[in-house]
Amino acid sequence: LFALTNKILTISKLENHKLEMNKTEVELTPIIEKLTEKFKTKAQKPVNFTISLQAKTAYADNDYLGEVISNLIDNAIKYSKESVEINITTEESERYTILKVRDNGLGISEADQKIIFQKYERAAAAKRSRKNGASGFGLGLNFVDQVIKAHDGRIFVNSTEGEFTEFTIYLPLETTSDKHNL
């Protein structure tokens, strides 16, 4: 309950642009390794991670980026079949660090892809379909979306029901204007 209350308060601050992101150049490998170990240990089913980090760093708030990746991994496991394959990749473009989390899970319908980042959407989705039995309040992806927006980034979802879901995050690289603001 405490964690849920904190998440709601954080989302409220994010929505009102009252939460400061402490952005620095963060190392992605330690964040991702720590999370993959945690989830391998606590998951109730076999989870296999494939990691390919072309970009080694991102300009982000270390803690919040960790929470974002944790949420995406947690969902990948929660909405999956008996065995979970999760691919985490990073690359760098001219303007962004691009982070992808892809799973071989249940997938998300086209209709739901349009609304999954809305607050409390999980509860509405549960009313529409009880077949996979996953529970939650629908705050996780809204939190992820709000944190990425607070980083001036973007997140997209690509999914095919019964096959896969892939979230792609674009985090802007540190710019010269960022450096002057420090």
C-alpha cells in the first residue's frame, strides 16, 4: 500500500511538472544487470534475458530510469506464457539513446495499445477481459510514460497479440544547452 501511495504521489508530481529529474550520464550495464538478476531470482517461471547494449550510457535520472526498466520487465513477466524471453537492447542515434525491452508474451491488442499509458487503464482492461488473470491498478505504464516525458523523451509500443510486445524509449542525449544550465 505504501509503494502504491508513493507511485500515485510521484505520478501526481510528474503530471504537474513538480518532480525534478536529477539527470546525469548514467551507466546502463549496472542498472540492467541488477534488475535482470533480481527478476531471475523472484520470478515464478523461467525467465531468460538477452542483453545487447550498443549504447553504454544514457542522460537520465539513475533511480527513475531503473524504475522504468523494472516496470517494463515486471510487465513482460506478468503478461507472459510459461517461459519468458526478454530482450533488452540499447543503441545511440544522433540525438537519442534508444532503449528497447521486448518479450515473447501475450501481446497487447491494437485497441489497448492506444490507451495503455493512461492512468488506471489496467483496471478497465481487467473488466474487459479476465482471461489472463493479471492484476494491477494500471499505474505502472502511466508512471513509465510520465517519467520518460519528464526526461523530454518518448516511449512507443509495438505488439502482436499472442506473439510479442516491444517498448521503445527515446532519451535525448545531453545537449550543450543542458551543460550550460548546470
